[in-house]
Amino acid sequence: MLNIGVSAILAFVAWIAMSIVDLKTETAVINQKVSENHKMLSVLWDDFLENKNDNLAWVDDKANIKATAKTEKTVQ
């Protein structure tokens, strides 16, 4: 009877250990994928900002107002 209890406890501890190893492996894979996506998106974002740099501000010639963001003009 004692051997069955000890065997069950050892089996449970072994199961927990294997689950932790699987979890660490999955976490490492996810971390690698996130790092690759970050690298790719960083390049795309930098390229977007470089291409749109000229279009980030507009000028209202009548009032001589310079704005940092484009807004819709209303007709009065």
C-alpha cells in the first residue's frame, strides 16, 4: 500500500516536471516568433514614417497657420 502511494506521488511529480519543460519550450518558441515579428514591423514602420514624413503637416495660406496634424477644413 505504501509503495502505491509513493509511486503515485513520484508519477505526479514527474508529470509536473514534464509539463514545466513543455511550457518553457512553448514560451521560447513564442518569444522567438514575437522577436521576428518585432524586427519585421520595426522596418515596415520606419519605412512608413520615412515615406509619409512630408505629409504629416499642412499649411493654411490664408491664416498663415502651420499645424502638426492634418484636419478637415469646413466651408463657411
